[in-house]
Amino acid sequence: MSKKRGLKFYLSIYRKILVQDLKSKMSYRADFVISTIGMIMTNLAGFVTFIVLFHNFPTINGWDLNHMLFLYGFSLIALTPVQCFFDNNWNLRSMVYSGDFIKYCFRPVNVFFYFMSEVFDVKGLGQFAFGIATLVYAWAKIGIPVTFITVAQAVLFLLTASLFMIAMMNVAAATCFWIQGSGYVMVIMFRFKDFAKYPASIFNEVFKAIFTFVIPIAFVAYYPSLVLLQPDEVPLLTWLSPLIGLVFFFLSYAVWMLGVRKYDFTGS
Amino acid sequence: MTIRKYIALMRAGIMESLHFRLGTAVTLFANLIYLVLVYFLWKAVYASSGVDVVNGMTFNDTMIYLILATALFNFLEMFVVWDMSRSIQSGKIILDLLKPMSFRTYTFWSYSGSHVAQFVLAFIPTFIVVMIVTKGAIPMGLNLLWFLISVVFALVVNFSIEILVATICLYTESTWGVNIVKETIVLVLSGASIPLAFFPDSIRTVISWLPFRAIYDIPLQVLLEKGGSDTWLGLAKMYGMQLGWCVILYIAGILFWNHAVKRITVNGG
Amino acid sequence: MSQEAIVMENLCKDFKVLNRHEGLKGSIRDLFSRDYKTISAVKDVTVTVNRGEIVGYLGPNGAGKSTTIKMMTGVLEPTSGKILVNGLVPYKDRTKNCENIGVVFGQRSQLWWSLPLIESFKLLRDLYMVPQKDYEEMIELYRSLVDIEPVLHKTVRQMSLGQRTLSDILAAFLHNPGIVFLDEPTIGLDVSMKSKIRDLILGLNREKKTTVILTTHDMGDVDALCKRIIIIDKGRRIYDNDIEHLKSYFGSYRTLRVRLDNKDEWEETLIDEKTTDVMTVITEYQKSHKVKDIQLQEISTEEVIKKLYEGGTK
């Protein structure tokens, strides 16, 4: 009697919702244009800040402009999945308080999946393009060889890096299940990502550990990119990052789902 | 009579902010972590440069500036644009327009309550910590009073910009896009993410004529007695700048708002 | 499959809330206070609902109706007691439970806001893995019961409240669930839309033998749809029986309407025939004035419920 819903089912559902969502978005072209401009502007602003900094200080902790650009591009690409696929987290708080969130609990599918599937953020693609351009430029300038191995490493570690930001945003969003007025947590967590593009070597030992294992921004660009930037002395954490990324993602998912179970849905 | 009405709104705003006690604690904690990030970044930056003073700013100056800018940022945070878009989507906007008190006035006074609460809960503690840690790097004199006045101007400028941007929502549904453009511009050009002193001269000249400076840069300059604010003439110039923008943006806000409202009433929402 | 659609035994649900104080000073005090109190939203409720029934689940605001519904749908976990929906424990098997229930929550649409209804239907078909044949049959059934053409290609955003409610109800029945929960389905609707929606619910219940749990404040809904009603107040079940039985629950109430010669309006008196004789009341009237006209009416459900809410259990 009971039906099995596996990965194939979820992928096909996601694709169908995505297609419908894109179709309906086409009818709001003005919104799309303005949002895209907004996205480009934020990226430009981030870039300008970066350049202004380097205009005054030519190196940071021994990292020159090209290496820093590499980190910058890397972090932008790694931040694309959270922007494109998990953007509905930003709506969680208001939905939980208004009581509208309850509708996600009435379907025979995973609540987390169903909730996230509702929004696909096209704007993230602009950021993706920006990141690719920066990364390719820095890649060429530094002179990293283009082989099957390096490209495969880049792809794998970019995917890895993206897991960490998704995990951070999941947890930040889920705080609204326990804490009222926690909207600012998401805002500031999102601002933390701006620091992902700096080498973690700038921190002292204590905070390096914190920003590696508690608020893992060091994994958004620094550790994963070392596999390409320092191929001769890759730290152990870099090799372990895919595994750690999965653990973080799973933990954040568990916290999110625990929030759904514990929340009493009094909002109405 | 009317002022009592405004005070009541303000009081409700303060109470609402206090209501979220855990939220307040978490916010403070998150800010602290953010400041740690800022600290390490600039420490590394100054350490690599090999000199103590860059563009007239020492490491201490930069830190004080950025920490207080972050504290001001929290204090000035408003969600007028989001409130507006929600009220448009739900159709509540029509009610807002019919209210005896204008949407603008209502919003301003109910937010001022949360501003007061944030100022006491977030800004003053941060300020005291910075004061103690930097051991007298912040001048303690009349500048504190001048700073408070400057903050009130900053608040009005910030609010006017919020209202102007929120009005755009009456024309387009793209709240996110409009809001992110505003936030980006304000953060970069107001000196909240990098002190304006670090910008190249030509860009700095342009920025100095824009209103965004009036939100973070001017109050902080006044507080730190920089940029000529330690002379009466310099202080007057800065106030003049803020006041000028208050007036211009306030009038622009009213004109734009009225135009937008007319459009709604004509089109029937 | 068993005869019972829903079984609840001694079901309880408590909430813990912060005791808040009044005023600005109170707000500052609350900042540091750990003063919690426990509120029992549902107390010791025992109810069994059989397949195919339409049950009215009534109670004043805040009585614990939606808390019970949330437990039946698996959203909330009960504090104690037993609950079985289609033979499953809802909060333990939430996803599985959801396959066989449908929910409409008042004015809160669960459909995709910016999609045409037909696209929402297709997504739901896939989500619930409804075979294409069953899906088409259901759409045919809908067509025979109500005119769905005007809404089928509209997005929920563009619909009127009535159309939106209609769409939500259709969506809730689409996967042919065993039980459908309807929370105030006719709230805010005009008279003709209300009757259209009631007919639709009756039709679907008749054709598909769907169990329907209906919460409402509109006694018109109750009279039109429910044979049986359950009333809860302050978290306790205070009535569970036929709607007919309800009218004599507190005694045999009837309304006596008399028109006296000095006035044009009717005067109404509610009489409990177990304690008072109708004739005595009429005689009483006749002592003072001449009676022009007399009517004797059955009490309306609305009035009984009103008495019940006001008086609580006797």
C-alpha cells in the first residue's frame, strides 16, 4: 500500500517544480531584471571593497592579489548552491510566525525538501558567472596547470565547499524555531561569508579552530582551494573536507528537522 | 496631545524589542563574532603592510571606526522595505493609506522605539567595551554630545532613504532586488564596510557629496574628532551636510510617495 | 482495513509558555524572568470516528480544536494518550500518514501561489504518486460535481477567496485520501459559494466514502453536512453525539413566539419543556395582554451551541 519515494522520485519532483517555477517567473520580467542588477551590484561592490583594500595593502599575510582573487572566485562559486537552491531559508522565519509553515507538513514528502523546492533562485547564476570569471583569471595568472586532475579536483572541492555554507544557513534559519526575534542571526551569518575569501591563516589558533569547526567559514574557500594553490603541501583538513562537509550538512539538516518537530505551531 | 501619541508608539516599539530576549542575546553574540573576524582581518592587513599609519589611520583608529560602524549598523537597521512589500502583497497597504496617521509617521515612531532599545542594548555596551579596551583612544568630552546629535540626523537620513526605496515597491514587485541594491550602496558608500579614508582620492571626493556618508561616516568622524570635526567650523560643515540631506531626502520622499499613492488610487491597487 | 478511521484515547497536549508581565517595566523584568506556566490545550479527549462519517468538530475559539487537528495530522506530538489515524500513529509516521489524509486550513492556501491550478494538480498527482487513470477519474468526478473550468487555468494569486477555497478543497481530495480535515472551509464566503462548497463536500463524501472532519463556527455548515458532532471546550470533550440528540441535550428546548395586541413585533421566550409547561407561559402572557398570534419553534443548532459555549458542561 505504502509507496516508496527514493532519490529518483525526489529528483523528478524537483525538476517538475523547477520547470513550473521558472515558467511563472518568466511572467515577472521586471522583477527578474531588477534582481539580477541587484545581484551584479552586490558582487561588484564586494569586488570594489576588495580592490580598495589591495590598493592600500599589496599583500595580506603573504598572499598576493592573484592568490586572493583565486580565493575570492572560489568562494563565489561555492556560495552559488546555497543561493540557488536553499534561498527559501530566508522566508522560514516569517512563515513560521504567521503559521503558514504548517502547510509543508501535510504532504507525504520530506518537509525540508518540500520547503526548499519551492524556491529556485535564478539570480545565483549571475554570481556563479562572476565567480567563474574571477577564478579562471586568477587560475591563469598564477599558472596552475590545466589537467584532468586539477579540473576534477576543482569541481569536487567546490562542491565540498558549498556544503558548508548551506549548513551554516540551515542552522541560522532554524534558530527561528526556538528563538523569537532571531532574524538577525541569518543576516550576520550571511555577512560572515564575506570573510570566507581571506586565508584562515590570519586567525590565531583559538579562532582558527572556531572558524574551522564551529562556524566553518574556513572551509568555504581556504581549505578546499589549498589543493590547487599549494599542491605540494596539502593539509590533512583539505583532504578530509568532503567528509567533514557531508557531516556538517547532515547535522544542519538534523537541526532543521528537529526544529520542525519541536515547534508547536501556535502561530495562527 | 499628538506628541503623546508618538511617545506611545515609541514605547510599544521598545517593549516589542525587549520581548525577544533570547533574540537580543543571540544578536549580541553574533555581532561579537563578526567583530572578531573584522579584528583579525585588519590585524593581518596592517601586519603585512609593515607601516603603522595608512592613509592617516592607525590600526586602532580603523578598528574603533569599524566596530562602532557595525554597532551603528545594527542600531539603524530597519525593515521598512520588507514591511512595505508585505503590506502591498496582503493588500493591507490600502488600510495603511487610510489611517489617520500617515504611513511614514507611523513607521518612523514605531521604529524609533526599537532604535532606542537597540542603542541601549547594543551600541552603548559596544562603546564601553571599545572605550576600555583602547584605553582612552576615544576622546571623552563634548564630542559625545555632538555625536548623539549627529546620530539623530543619521537616523533621519537613513529613514528617508528607506522610505524612498520602499516607495519604489509601489511600482515594482521586486522587493529583493530593490532592497539589495540599496543595502549594497549604503554599506559601501557610507563607510560601514571599509573606512572612507581608504578609498582613492578621486572616488572619495565623489562619495563625500553623496548622502550615504551622513549615516555612518559623519557621526563616527564626530565621535573620534577626525576630519576637522574638532573645530567649530568643521563641525558646522558636517552638521550642515547632514541637515541638508535630511531636508532634501525628506521632501523627495514626500513628493515621490504622493506620486506613487496617486498611482495606486488611480489604478485601484 | 479496520472500521475506525480515527481513534483517540485519553489524548492530552500541554504547552509551556513564558508568563509575561504588563507594561514597560514588565517587559524589562521578562528579560530575566524564568517564570513559565503550563497550558493544557487538550485534556483527556477520547473519540472514535468511523469510515465515511462527516463529523462536525466544534468549540469556541481557543478550545483546542486546531491542536487536536494538528495531532491527527502528525504535526504535533501528544503529551500523553493514544492516537491512531488510519491505523497509524501520525507523529511517528508523518509522511506515511499524510499519504492518506487531506487538509484544508481555512484561508491559508496550500497550493503553489503562482501556478495555474491544473499545474498544481499535476504536481500533487506526482507528489502523491496517483496513477494517471485514478487522477483522470477524479478530475471527471470534479467536473460532474462543480464547474471547475473557470478556475482550472487561473493561478491561485488571481483567484477570489471562494475560488481559492474551492481549489484547496479539490486539491485535498485529489489523491482520494481516507480522511479529509476541513478547518473553517466556508469562512468569509458569500451565501451561494457556501452552498456550492457544502454540496461539493457532500458529493465527494458520497462518491468516495471519504471521512470528513469539519471544524467550523458556521452552524449552517453543521446543519448541512454533519450527522454527528463533537464539541470540545477548554480542552475537554463536552459532547459527542447526533445533531438531533443535541437539541434535547440540556432539556427539550423550544422557542415560543407570541405577538401581543399592543405591539407588532414578536416576543421570544426559550422554554425548557422538562421544567416549564408551554401553556403556563402562554397563560402568563394572557394575564397582561391579549395574545394575537402564537408560534412554537424548534430550537436552532446555533442557539444550542451558543448555550453550550456560554454555560459549559452542566
